[in-house]
Amino acid sequence: MAITINKTEPVGDGSQNWIFITVNADGGDCKFTHTAPSDLSGDDLQAYVDGREDFYKRELLRNMYEGADTYDAELEDFEAWVSAGCKNAEVKGEDHEGNEYVITPETVIEKTAWVDSH
């Protein structure tokens, strides 16, 4: 998988651990911090984070492309939106006489560079 666990640290009451991971998203390696149950370690912890790879990638993309039409979409849709040029669709409307007008023009969302969390 594309996730590397760099280290773990206990959180609060000990039921969770901070996990410091590296995830490949949008063509680059991003260091990301999240939580995992503290009773997981070794292969079990790796299986847990590998099983959440889509979640981590989507969270990274949400941070990189704030305001994207696909902000709440599944990872596959978000990645397709990025591949298509990061364009939010034009929104059109109609006035009371049936004349079409543009409410929001097509907009390209600029990528914000990921700042590693650790």
C-alpha cells in the first residue's frame, strides 16, 4: 500500500493513538496525522491504515482543493475532478421569462500546497 506509518503516540485517556503517516496523494507524499485505536500495533495497525487509504487521500485532497465541487464526493470522483483540470462547473439559471443566465461561471480551483502535519 501507499501508506507508511512513521510513529505512534498515546492520546488522552489511552484509548486512541496519534498515528503519524505518509500518504501518497495527488502525485506527492504527504505527511498526515490522524488517530487509531490504541490496541492496534504492527500488522494490525498497518491493515487498519491501509483499509482507510481512500479516506486519508480524500481528506488530503479536501485540504489541497478547498471549494471544489467535489469537496464531499467519494475519492474516485474527486480524483477525476483533479484529472479534468480542477474546474468547478458553470451554474446557470433562468429568469421568469425563460431567459438563461450564468449564476456562477466555470472556475478553476487552485491547489494549495500541502503542509506536512509532522
